[in-house]
Amino acid sequence: DTGVSQNPRHKITKRGQNVTFRCDPISEHNRLYWYRQTLGQGPEFLTYFQNEAQLEKSRLLSDRFSAERPKGSFSTLEIQRTEQGDSAMYLCASSFTLSGEQYFGPGTRLTVT
Amino acid sequence: AQTVTQSQPEMSVQEAETVTLSCTYDTSESDYYLFWYKQPPSRQMILVIRQEAYKQQNATENRFSVNFQKAAKSFSLKISDSQLGDAAMYFCARYGSSNTGKLIFGQGTTLQVKP
């Protein structure tokens, strides 16, 4: 399968714990995006990488959130000291060009208890 | 504000019939891209169709077509000959005003297809 993959698919954690998600984009795509989607809503942009450089971060991305993309390949999104309000689906997408189609992964569903 | 609005939370259509999903957006730019994405239950989001604002011709992809009204900032999706597999949540989206290609999504419309 050469699509965008995300791991884990589901994560249940207790409030206050740290969690890390991984996204593997399509191999030739140098643009990578993270979005957050709550139930019944559209995805909201979190952050964007072009190669290894993080070029934009949403105000939604508080200081408890950090994302990396070492070597411009896979990306990780870490949430520290999770809160119940962090419960959502975290989506990763990648694209080859600026205006090109963004291909989405299956998402990681986070539940904070 | 760069917003995308879908005013129909839910729609239903009889199999083989036609349905139109509405979307309006706000932008101060003259050139931009608009998209419709489909998200089936528990499955990943896929692109249905996209429209470049500088093109006057409405985009079509098989049974899917759009009605793009640039002056009215309206971008509706028409699904012809609806199939059971079309049942999903549909999101209208546009690129944000930055040069990053980030997408701004509407709230979504859940489409039910009745056999």
C-alpha cells in the first residue's frame, strides 16, 4: 500500500499523559499536513511541513503540541499533558505540489479519559 | 475571516436520483482552489472534485459536477445517478490565504442514499 499511513489508529490515554502519533506520507510527497477533526465537524488545520521545515502552525497548536518531520520523511505529532478536549481524530495528509491533491491517511483517533 | 459554510447538515437522496450539496465561502483573493472531499464512515477522506477559480468552466468527474458561481462565492456539488456507495460525509474546502496549501473545511454534509 503506497498511500498515507498513520499509527496508531486508535489511542486511549488518561488525562495528563503524553501521546505521540506517527504519519508516513506518500514517499515522493514533500508537503505534509496535520489536521484535527472532532465528531461531526470538518478537519481543522494544525501544522504544515515542507520537507523537514515546519512552515506554519495554527493557533490551535498550543505549547503542549509539538510536531517534527526529521529528514523530511515521516512526521510525528506529540501531545503533552493531554486534556479531555484533545479527544479527536488526528489526520495527516501529504501532497506533491502546492496546489495538488492532498492525500489523507486513515487518522488516529485519540480518546482522553 | 476565511470561512467555508455548508448549510445542510444532512441530505438524503433516492438511489439513481440527483442531489445537490451547497457550499459558500469567503475570500479576498482572485485566484484560489476549491474542493469537495468525501469521507465514508470509518474510512479515509478522498478527493471528489476540484475547481480552479480562474477557470470559468465547471469541473466534472464522471457523475460528479460542480456549479461554481465566483461572484456569489458559491460552490455546489451535484451527484447524478446516486449510488449506495455515495453515502458519506461530504466536505467543501478551499485553500487558505497563505502559501502553504492548507485546507479550510466546511462543517460537512452527511449524505444518505436510500435504496
